[in-house]
Amino acid sequence: MNNLKVDFIGGAIAHRFKFGGGRNQALPKAIGMKSNKTPHVVDATAGLGRDAFLLASLGAKVTLIERSYQMHKLLQEGMQRAREHSEELGVIIDKMTLIYGDAKEILPTLKPEIVLIDPMHPERKQSALVKIELRQIREIVGTDEDASELMQIALKTASKRVVLKWPQKAKPMLGIKTPSHQITGKTTRYDVFIK
């Protein structure tokens, strides 16, 4: 039984919220958050909503798009729990707008400034067992076989930049132009495409 839960109150997300390093973290840098700049971001592959929550906690308005009905429901429930938990979390959740549907169809209607894409990656055959949580997400949403198509649409529709969250050692996504620059972390890199 898949007992996955979206949790904005405790665990890793709470720790990152309290001790994460603010706008100096890789993701806010990739998005282009500066002290005087708080952009509107469309998270086209919302998943557990962690990246969206981090950006909202730093002041960004974030529109989350999730096409899996089950994952969308988990996100809705998690956002509601956080809103009821405390006023501080409620203020962050109020910066997040959740939309159910396929980002490939929705993005062109939003005229986004900045798009964040974090596709589910095909399972690596030779890797150690993927974290249980990641396996549970994959059970719900599958792998994003159309990720490069989504990237193409994002690159056409975003007015300022597109950020692709990608495994640090993975080859560039097929059929996509070279990024303007990259920001790399321990296991993840952000390919940044500036318009």
C-alpha cells in the first residue's frame, strides 16, 4: 500500500525551511531570486511540492501544476494541513496556487515568467535501491516520458527563464539546446536557460 504523504510541517522540509540557507541555496539561485527580486514561478511538475514550498517560503509566488490525480489530492491535503497548523505556514501556502492538469496544455495559457521542471527520471538499472519515498512517487506518477516535449513548450512560453532540475551526473536532456549555465549540487544540478 502506498502511504505517501505530503508534509510541509515536519521532517526534511521543516529542517530545510529553518536551516536551509535562504536565497543562497542552489534552487533560488537557479530561479534568479535576488534580494530585491521575487519572481513568479510555475512549477510544472509539482510532485511533493517541496521546491515550490521552499520558493514560496522565500517570498516567491508559485503556481504548481500536477497531472496525477492522486498526487494532486495529496498536495491539496498537505497544503490544507500546513495552513491549519500555523499562521506562519499559512502565509507561505497562500503564495502557492495548485492546478490539476497537464503542464504541456496549461503552460501556454499562463504566460509564465519562470518555469521549473523536475521530471521523474527513468529508474537507473545499476543504481542502489532508490529511496522508498521516490519509489512511492514513481508508483503514482510513473516516469515522465514526455519531459523533453514539456521542456520545449516551457522554452517557448517562459518570458525570463526555464530551470531544469536534473541528476548531477546525467547527460543533457535529448533534443534540448545547451543551457545558459548550470548550478550543481551534490546529487542534483540545475540547467538554467535564460531567455
